[in-house]
Amino acid sequence: MKKSLISVLSLLVIVFACGKQEKGQGQDGPDYSEATGSVKIAVSIDQAADSPLKTTWDEEETISVIKLDGDNRWANIVSIDNFTSKGKAGRTTAVFGGEIAGDIDPACLFIVYPALSKSGDKYRIPVYNSTDNLSSLYDVGIDYYIVQSAYSSACQTANDDMAGLENVCLLSGGVEGTAESLTATIYNRMALIKAELQFNSLANNPISLGFVVSAYESDGTTAKKIFGTRSWHEAYTLFTEGFLEDDSATDNVWAYPKFNVPSSGSVTLYIPVRFNRKGNMADDKWKFIAHMGPSWHMTGWYTVPSNIQYQAGKVYPVFANLDL
């Protein structure tokens, strides 16, 4: 009887140990996550050093898995399915689970974050500006190969903080591996302007009517079209690259901060933006205008120090003193 009891206890220990191994590192491990569904994808976020952009997963996350009917720029969207993951906050890789109808060809699968939801007869990621109903990915439809995106009028809600900008920052990437072992790395498909500004008056006042960045050539008067605002894209191109062609840009981008200028006058604005491929030349100029009220416009300038080609996922610091 004693020998049988020991055998049973030993068996329970073995079963318990095997159960923990199926979850990888366990709930205390840095990359612990769990997912349900017949299809599982291990998704990593591209790591950008010293970046306020998203680089790790929260405790509970949702992504969209979008299937195309080919791996080329003319491919139509076949299906959009949301996958979920739960686990340790701060993990760099998370396992997402869900269902995909039909055959699974990794070359035709793409990950999008934040997840899309139904909007009329199409799909979109969450709105980042409710006043203008703007999303960085919208008009996504089944049997369509083009989608729309908007990058302007972001609403930061706290000084030197990404609060309010979460839904502007689109991440995407392709899926690799086999149907039995799917992996993906997703990348930020926009860049981030980090504008460090000194307001030389009007401290404690709100930037109530918006903030605009305008680009010029070195003469300070000839406009330069480098910013993306609203445009159509092939879904495949947006999911794999994200930046604009040269003829799809404007010379300014807006932001609508939702906080007051601190008493110090020092403000850090984060402005998500898609650049085009032209970039800037040394001595090109950016003009900043903070609309503080019907008759109060704070203005400042920044001179680009060297030739630059912008890249998705990068943070670009700029500096300016603003005066009436």
C-alpha cells in the first residue's frame, strides 16, 4: 500500500512538471504567454533603442492577422482575424492564438497592431482623433487591395508623454515559418518627431487651436513636401514598409496637444508622422507655430543640421524657442 502511494505521488509530480513545461518558462518567466485557438503565432516587436515607441507587450494584447491572396502589391485582402495573447507584461515575444479559415500560407499572412474592428462594411484600427474620426489604418475591406491611412492631428494628452498617441502608432509585419510553427516580427510603420520646445511667454496656457510643423528648403520660403497626412496605399506595401512615395506628401503636419504649457515654459511634443522618401538636406528648415488662441501665435524655427533620409520606427529630436 505504501509503495503504491509513492508511485501515485511520483506520477502526479511528473504530470505537473510536464504541464509546466508546455508553457515554456512559466508565469514568472520574462516571455511567458498563453493563447487559445487552433493557430498560434509567436510575434516579436522590433527593438528600437532609447525609443518611447512600443517595444514590449502588455499583459493582455490583441492583434489582427490579415490574409492576402498573394505576396505582392496587387494582392487582395482575403480575411481579417483577431488573435489574443495573455501573459507577463514587458515580454518582447508573445504567442497569439486564433482561427484562420482555409489553407495557411505564411507568405500571405500579415500582422497588424493595434487590432482592427468592423466599421460599417470595412475595418479600421481604433480612432486616434475622435473629433475628425481619424485612424492610421482604415477603409480596409475584404476583396480590396488598397487601404487608407491618416497621419496628422494627433492628440497628446500630457507633456513629455506618449499618452493619447497609442492608436496612432501602427505596427505591422509579415509571417514566416510553416503552418505548424509560425513567427513574425512587427515594425513601427511611422516615425516620431520629438519636438523639444521652449515657450518664452504664455506659460500655463493651453495650445488650444493646435500646433503645426511646416517644412521648407534652406531659403525658408520654398515649401518642401515631406510629411504624410491622408493617402491610399496597397495593403501589401503598407504592411511591409509603410513610408510614402515622393508624390504623396504635404509640407506640414498638425498636432492637437491636450495639456497646458507648464510654468517652466518647457514642452516636449511627440508627433507621429510618415515621411516620404525625399528626406531633408542640410540647412533645410522647419517652422513651428503654436496656436494659443485667436490672436496668440507662438512661432519658432529649426534648421536641419545635415542631410537625412528618414526611416520608419526612428525618433527624430528637434529643438526650437517659440516667441509671440
